[in-house]
Amino acid sequence: MTTTEPESAANAGSDAPAACHRAPTTAPAGPHGYTANKDAHLKRLRRIEGQVRGLQRMVDEDEYCIDVLTQVSASTKALQSFALQLLEEHLRHCVADAATKGGEEMDAKVAEATAAIARLLRT
């Protein structure tokens, strides 16, 4: 094999690109609902990443269990808050745009948003 990526059983011998390299089948190339706030979102995600790295440090330094759990809760809440903001932007931009066009595109965007909300509720 000439690439540095391991070949999974799912795409072994396949000419199809890896899942992470496939273009989305229903999403347009952009701009997306979050594009206007991209810098703020990246800043927020870096802050969340810092919280998770803090968790690694806490475990490495044998911090008290409850203190680690408190930080897990804070990190989880931060990710949930980010997800809700992203969902709101998706609804205001992508779904609203599809609603003005109507038809199958609207139905698909509403179904897609509904599935995303269901996934968020399961977490």
C-alpha cells in the first residue's frame, strides 16, 4: 500500500474514497449557516479542546474523581451549547433557504434537521 493511512475492512479493495474524503451527497458546498460566525466558532472549539486537554492532565495527575467528573460535565455542557448554536444557524440559514424553495429540497432539509435534533436529544 502506498498511502500512510491503514485500509479498513469496509473499504479494502474498493476504488471509492474513504468516508472522510467523500463529498456530502445532500449538502451544498457552502456557504453554510455557520460561515458568518466561523472565527467565533473556531475560538469556542479551541476553548472546549482546552477543557478536554485539562481532563487528560487531571487524570494524568491523579486528581480527585469528583473534580474530574465536574470538568467532564462542564466540557459536555460546552459541546452541547455549541451544538445548539450550530443547529440554530442551520435552521435559520439552510432550512429557511430550502423552505423558500419548497418541494423535495424543503422536505429533505426538514428531515435532516429532525434527525440531527434526535441525535442531540439522545446525548
